[in-house]
Amino acid sequence: MKLRSRVCRDLLLTATLLGVIMNSAHADTTVGRWCDKAIPSMSQYNTILEIVVTIRGEIELRTQHSDGSRTVTKLNDLGNGIFAAEGSGTDEKYRVEPDGTLALLNYAGFTRIAEHLGDTPQRGDCGILGIGNNFKTGIGTK
């Protein structure tokens, strides 16, 4: 059963990524959004992680920090629901799990799990009040 769910997840992710890349749509497509509570008892360190396939077919990790700042990291699709951060000195990887959570990995292996959020940003997601859409310039609402 576990192998079946893994195969289904992998096929779904591959089909989604290929469909987005081949499609001439005029919008980015969200693979998923997650809440990363690096220090669970301290919400000021929470971040929202969003994996997106851009209209140019690039895969990005868009991160919104609790202070309102944002970063964009290019990702490489390694297959099997695993994405690697381009140019990472710590070999950062992100693995979409069958239950929808996101496993954060580095050179030493498993780091922690980020919980799945809905694909539509909501004010207060992950304990972060300002939700905006402009990741490229860092402009958002607070």
C-alpha cells in the first residue's frame, strides 16, 4: 500500500510539473504551500514555504519570513517528489510526502517536517499576518 501511494504521488507530481511546463498558461502554478516552524515554541521564526512552477517552466521555492521579508530559491526537480536548492552549500532538499507534508533535508539527512497549508494564501497562515504576492520585489502587506 505504501509503495502504491508513493507511485501515485510521484506520477501526480510528474504529471503536474510536465503539464505546467508544456502548458502556455499565463500564471505560475503552485505545487504546494507549507508552514515551517523551525522552533515550534517561537513563532517569530516561522516561515511559509511555497514551491512554484513559473510560466517560464522554472521551479522556485518562495519563502516568506515572519518579519515580512521574502526570498526566492531556484530548485531542481530530482524526481520522486524531491527538489534540490540550486547552489546550496548545505545540500538543501525538499521532499513532498504522501500525506502532503514537506520534509526538509540537508547533507546530514532529515531535518524536520513542514505542515501543509492550503494553496490560497490566507492572512495569519503559519502565524504570519502579512500575506502578499510579490515575491520578486519583496513587497507585501504587513
